[in-house]
Amino acid sequence: VEDQSEAGSAICETLGRRGYRVIEASNGPDAIVKGRQPDVVIDVMLTDVVMPGMGGRRVAEVIRATRPNLRVVYMSGYTDSAIVDHGILEAGVTFVQKPFATDTLLRKIREVLDAE
């Protein structure tokens, strides 16, 4: 879930080249519609934290109502400490700060997928 189309397209392209099947969403409501489709498998959601209208944390909460085991990787241009300090995310969530190297993103996603 990325509200900036160029960034979202680049991330989707990168993940697709690495063998991931990607469902792109441009905002919170779009992600919720796609995330609630029962025939869609979602192993991990990568979402921007701060977006107009509905932030990534709220998107994850809504989707978790129907997918309680949803794993999430949050991303933001803000530092993780700034986001935690302002109560946007709780400590201990999986977070990657933008801009990020491809290897960093792939490592975070793999960590979440491999976690028990």
C-alpha cells in the first residue's frame, strides 16, 4: 500500500522481479477492498505508515478483522523512533525506513515471512 504512484510501482516491480506476487493498492480504502477478497492469499502486507485519509496502521487493523494472522511490514520516510514517539506505531513492529535499498526491503519481508 503506497500512495505515491511512482514509489508504489517501483516497489511492485522490484518484488515481482524477485518472484513475489504483488497486489498493488494506492491508498487505504483500495487496500481494504483488495485485502478482504476471500479468494486472495496475502502472506505479508507492505504498507506506508503515513498516507492521506487512512494510515497503514489503520489499514492493517481493518484487514486483520478478517485476516487475524496478517503479517505487516511498515515503511515510512519518517524514522522509526519518530513514528513510535508520536504514537503512530507501537514499538517492536517490523519497519523499514524510506528510502531503502532493495536488499533491505527483501530482508525485512523475508524475516516476517520466516517468523513463526
